[in-house]
Amino acid sequence: MLGFKFSLRSLYFILFFSLFMTVSGGGASPTTFRPIAVRDDLGRRIPLKNPAQRIISLSPATTEILFAIGAGRKVIGVCSACDYPPGVRRLAQVGDFMKPSLERIASLRPDLIVFSSATVTRSVPDEMQARIGVPFFVLRPRTVAQVLRGIGKLGIVTGHIQEASGLADRLERRLAAVRNRVGRKKPVFTVIEIAPPPSLIVAGPGTYIDDALTVAGGTNVFADAGQPFPLISLETLFRKNPQVYLLACGGDPEEVANREGFPSLDCVREGRVYKVNPDHLLRPGPRLVNAIETMARVLHPE
């Protein structure tokens, strides 16, 4: 996917080693913590005196990543939507993903706050950071490759570089296997439903979901929408007439077949309406690869 000669593990090690030598002067013991500074996906420089020890995660994706790289014991608070791994429900809740309680966050005395969002702008974390005086580290992946790089970044800020690079390597090998299976097959014209009618929202261009579909051997019929998550009309959908309909909103294929007008779609007549686990596809974390593997199987069952 990335086209590098080195493994992701090697690249992340080089990145971390270069960063460490830059900020520590190169003469410190490898076990000695020194200030680090990493740029998040919004280009914001996030300085830390040490790898973070008290972390609040404001999105399910970052919570999953932190636990997957062995940094779960450092997570002291999560948003109300965080439910995986199951044990996170026992952690302190700091409110809604979009409207967290800054007072509750401050009371937990974190040294780093992390979250992932496909649409967040720089002003949001800047304002929250200014209000409570705690660094906000934002992931905003727009490709599958950036999801994996985000795992590496969280490994750096938490001091779990080896675990993060190992996880990213394993995920990359699974993605390579998918590409090998579907690489020479004709892409299948597909729609990914994010929210059902009457407010029909689909995956558009410029998102990691759109890129995940491409990796799985599909072509997004709404790649020309001009928005990452467009609201579309039924007339537009019927005109596009996708070959496969993927449900990322927890819907049911039988329900889709019973919607007014939907039996006119080729994908409905041919029984090519499938569910994709929304927790896998809509969270840009390690289980995104599960969703890509699922999509590859239904798009190319042969």
C-alpha cells in the first residue's frame, strides 16, 4: 500500500529514533524520558515533557488504538461512545464525543487528550486546549495509510513505539493479502450507506472509508459528490444504480429491499445488499482492516 522498501516497523523506529535524538541531544540513555514534540493530523505541534501517562480519549477509535498498543492502563477517561474493548466502560466518563465536559476532564488531571474525527477543524482542539491547558492530539485520517500512521503517532506520544509499529505491521500484511486477492479484478461500483432514508447519507470522496472501499476492490459511485458525507436524493441513487449496496449504519438487507423504489436497483434485484459492522468501518482503528476484509469478500466472492 505504501510502496516503501522498509517495513512499517522500521519506518516507525527511524521516525522515533530521529525524533528522540533531536529533542534529547543524542546523549541520553534510551530509557531516559526527554521532551518530545509530534505533529498531529491537523499539523499542530504537540509538545510533551514525557510520554503521556494520564490520557483521556474522546473517540472510540483512539480508545481502541490505545488499548491495542498496550497503552490502555494510561487511559483514565473516555467519552460516552467508547465501548471497546469492553473494559473501557468501567473508566471515568467525560461526556459526549462532540460536547465533552471540560470541567470533568480537568478534574481527572490528564496530561494528554486524544481524539479522532473525519471533519474536525483546527479551531476546535485549539479552543479546548486553551480553556483547560492540556494538549489535545488529533487524528484526522483520510486514507487507510493515514490510519496506520496514526497508530504510530499514538505509539510515540505514549511511549509504546514498538507495540504500535508491530500492530501497524500486522495490519499492513493483512491489507497486502487483500490487495493480492482483488488487485487484478474489475472494481465493483458500490455505495456505502452511512444513514438511511429519509436523510440518506453516503460515504463520499476524500475519506478513509472511500479509500478502504478502493483497497477492498470497489469503486465509490459517489466519488464525485464533492463532500465527504453527502446527503443524497433517492433519484440520484437510482440514477447511479450501484452493483453493490453496503450498509454501515446497522441496517438490514431485507429492510432495504422493502424500501419504496429500491427494488428497481440492480443490487437489490440480485441480492447484493450486505451489512458491514459499523464499529469496524466507521472507527478508523485496528478493526478497520476487518471491515476491508469483509468488503473484499462480498465484492469479490469468487
